[in-house]
Amino acid sequence: MSFLFKPLIFTACLLLAAGAQAATDRIALVIGVADYQYLPPLENTRNDAVAMADTLEGIGFDVSLALDPGTSEMEQLLDDFAFRSEVADLALVYFAGHGIEVQGENFLIPADAKVASNRDVQRQSLSLKQLLGAVDRARKMRIVILDSCRDNPLGDSIALEQSSEQTTQTTETTRGGGGMAPADPDRGTLVAFAAKDGQVALDGSGSNS
């Protein structure tokens, strides 16, 4: 199941999940990327990740928080989380940062990715499939939350100048130079997006998005 999350709906889902599981059987991996080395930085993704981690811990999740990880670190985090999810009833992954769709597949961009083309994205980023694989072994429920844009103005190649130019034309930074494709997860798995298909997710003008 995939859906567009709004604060009240999402909070209700988390509370429902919290009530359905024993505290020791709920785990979460929360990732926030703001300090990009080669892409326009984001202001509030770290703040959002910290707030999400605090919220999840408050309702009994065992949370691992990662801020500004690079490609290899993100891969290792997902591998470790996949191992832990085997003995969890509920596994949740949250990502806030730049995201893009390439050839119908969703990719989440790490802090150190140097992407100038779709091929670079595929080689240096993590796919939604990898995030789904990290939660796939949880025994009862699996949740993946993508707090990234869902537009795709870049075509077959990424022009970094265009991404920067687009940023200066809006009052708020958007979370990605490209978008998120629709997800089709297995039964018992929920994928939530921060924006409608084809739309941007604003980074926010305050301390959070």
C-alpha cells in the first residue's frame, strides 16, 4: 500500500502501529540528509529527522538516527537494519532528503553523491527497492516514509545549474531535483510520500518542513 501522508493521518498511523506491537519489537531507521556536497543543501531535513526520531522513541520504537550519511554508510545502515528486522514485528524506515525518479524507479540521494546524469543517480544512490528490502523481513508490518519531491523536470540527464536555478525561483527550497514514482509494495508493507505524484515537497521556511 502506498499513500500521501499528512501530519494528522500519519500521526494516527504511528499511534495505531504503536498500540499493535510490543515495544521491544518495533525498530526504526531514520535518515536525514541536508549537507549535500555536490547538490543544493537542504535546511530542515536534519531537523525533521531528529523530530521523527524523538516521536518514534516516544511511542516505544528502538530508533537508529543517521544524519548526512554518504553512500557507503547508507548501504551499511540498511544492511544492518535488514538483519535486525528479522526479529522485529514492525520495521520502519524514514528518509528526508533529495530524491529522484529514474526510469520508473525511486532513488534517495546520499550526502556525498556527485550526480550529473541518471546513470550517476543509479550508481551512487539508494533505491526504494533497497529500503523495502531492509524492512521486508519484519514479521507483521513494514513502513517506508519518503520525505522527498515527486516532480521530475530533469529528463534524461541532471543539470545541476537547473537545480540551483529552480531553488532561487521559489521562496522555499524543494527536496529534490527529480521526483518519486508510484510504489507497489507487497501486502503488509506501507509506503508514504510527502507529496502527490508530480509535486514538490517544500523544505519549509521555519525550523521544520
